[in-house]
Amino acid sequence: MKTYKEAILNASDFGEDFIWGVSTAAYQIEGAHDLHGKGPSIWDKFTATPKTILNGDNANVSCDFYHRYKEDILLMKSMNIDNYRFSISWPRVLPNGTGAINKAGIQFYNDVINFCLDQNITPWVTLYHWDLPQTLEEKGGWTNRDILNWFSEFTKVCANAFGDRIKNWMILNEPMVFTGAGYFLGVHAPGKKGLKNFLPAAHHAVLCQAEGGRLLRKLVPKAHIGTTFSCSQITPYRNNKRDRKTAVQVDALLNRLFIEPALGLGYPINEAPVLKKLQPYIQSTDMEDCQFNFDFIGIQNYTREKVKYSLFVPYIKAKIVKASKRNVQTTLMDWEVYPPSIYNMIKKYNDYPQIKKIIITENGAAFKDTMFEKKIDDTQRKDFLKRYLGQVLKAKQEGLNIHGYFVWTFTDNFEWAEGYHPRFGLVHIDFKTLKRTIKESGKWFSNFLSS
């Protein structure tokens, strides 16, 4: 048996049942932002607001997956990728968030699902990957407790439309990010700020996470149900008492806030006292209703963060020290390249005995790709994937509860506030011509999977 310290030569090192795939998200790739009955999402409005997105970019066309899905799925097949994670655009299916169903939207996803199955590619659906219908945001969005009813309706529509063929489901994508960046920092859609927005949005996301699982369990026979969390290894910047205590608090907020209520452990209030401010939003049966017995948990790791105590940061007295200030290798996102982080996060989630199965549902990197003689030599990305997969193999060989790995992402796409500047794809997109070109990392991953 190869060890994680040796070069990874093929996917068989991980065992026959290990799941390999790629991940995407509807708003980031589909384009067709106002075609065939689709309603506006919070990202359609946010990207139209000046100075919100790098270079003024938007995803109105993006990769045009809406029209080119067959081309991309055939490309996946040619690269030996047999699991494809994508999301359902809520406003494409329910243009007003609730009420009338858009038949053209349902047909589009039926076409994508059916074509995946025709090509022997297993579809994995994420219900919510950040594109809330704008009509619901105008009613308060995730800060409005009615989101439980709105999200339940959306879940039922998807379960009834696609549940006969979709067996692998993820409820939410990275709730800490869409509530933290969208409702606390204001750097993502819908651009709201402050605890008064973040706390109700976070609590309602926890409730929807569980309720979505319960509805799928009821409506989809033999469904394989999970949800996904962003997670980063949190390390104190200095080895002193204040920074160590700060690291524990930041870890509670970033890595524990959304998983522990689902497991019946409640919110990590002792380690993050600011969460006591959630109490006004918690109703009598909520903590029971937060719980759901997921079949798997998706974790999405890219880096580690170093944090230090800061008197001037409100509420948490903590500050992340940017990777670019620490003299370490970084990606275009200014994230440290630190492969042990993925092993350490698998180990952290493995310590929860309630978790049945862990799958890496996103991992990847953005670097400056170089095209030479129609060849895209992205050595850094290839090296990144090899090194991080080495750590996943280490976890697997140590008997940790890890069962799959999805690369973020299949094609270059719209990367939220960073626009089209950072490229994460295994496949290069020329955003002027929309031509697809498999990068050297994509060729490596294809060969890796074929062996």
C-alpha cells in the first residue's frame, strides 16, 4: 500500500468505493439570467450595484452552461468524471420565490439530469447555493422567519420534480459564508451588515438545513442526504493566552456554529459568547427542530487562518492575519496553501460520533494560469491538488471517516465578489468566445481517475 508521503499515482489508492467528482453552482456558471421565465436573484441585483464586484463583473452570461450543458457534461465524461455536483437556481424554478412554478426552469434541470444519467454521470444536487429570489429578499430574506415556509416550498418542488432520479442531495452550501458575508459583512449579496441581520439569518439557516432534510427524507425514497460547511483550520497567530483563546472563539464561529445544532449539541455559546444574542430569535421547539440525522456531511476546505486578539474589532475582539502578511505561499484569493489543513478538518469532523460519513464537497485553488501554444500549464494547481489529496489519503489510511472528494471547480466561472479574476477550474473558459480548454491540471486529474 502506498503511503500519503509517496506520490499519488491513481485513485485506486483510496479504495473502490471512494467517490470522485467536480462541483459547480448555478449562478456562477449558468448565465441566461433573465431567460425563459427566470426571476431575478439577490446576486442579479447585487452585481448591478456599482462597486460591489471586482471590475464590475456579473454572471449574466458567465460560462453559458444554460445553453452549453451538453458540451460540458460530455467534457466531464471524456475526463473520466462520473459524479457531478450542481445547484438548482431557486428563481429559475420559482421566479417569485413561492407560488407559480416556472415550467421552463424545471425542464432545464430535467434535461441536465437526464443527460448526466445518459452519460453515466451521477448527479448530486445542492438545493441552495446562495441565489435567493430577489422578491423574497425584499421581504427580509434570511432574516425573515418566513424563510422556513419559503424554503420548504422550494424543497418540495425540487423533490417532486427531480426526486425520481436524484438520490444525492445537499441542503445548503456553506451557510456561514452566505450569512456572514451577505448579512454581517455586506461583501456578498444582499449586502446587509451587522449582528441584527446576521443572527436571525444564521438561526433561520440552521432551521432550514434540518427542515430541508426532513422533507427530502419524506418525499424522496432512499435519498442520500447531506449538507455542506465551509471550514478552515484556525491557528493562533502568536503563542500567547489571548491569541489561543481568540482562536477557540473563531473556530466556534466558523467551524461549529452550523454543524453542532444539527447534531443536537446546540450552539457553541461557551466558546463564542456573542452567540448568546441569538436567544431572542429562538422559539420554544427550535433547538429540537434544528436537528437532523444527515447521511453525510460535506466539508469544504481550502486553507488555514491565523487569528490574533484585537481590542478594536467589535463583538469578537478577533482579527484574521492575511496570508500575504505572513510570508507563506498563497493563491490568488490570498489564501495560504497549507495541505495539512484538509487532514486536520477531516479529523475535527471525524471526532463527532454522530456524523455517519464525511465527503470533501469542495477543494481547489485559484492561480494565474498561463497559456502557451494553446496549452494551459497550471503547474501550481496540479501541485496543490496532489498535496491536498495526499492529506486526504493520509486521513483515509488512518481510518478516518472520509468517503469522497469533489474538486472546486469544473470550469472557470464567476467567483462572487472577485468576479472573473480568480480561476479555479480544471477547464479554462475564454469568457469572450466561451471556448473550453482542458488545463494540464484537468488532464492530470483525468489520468488520475482513469487508473
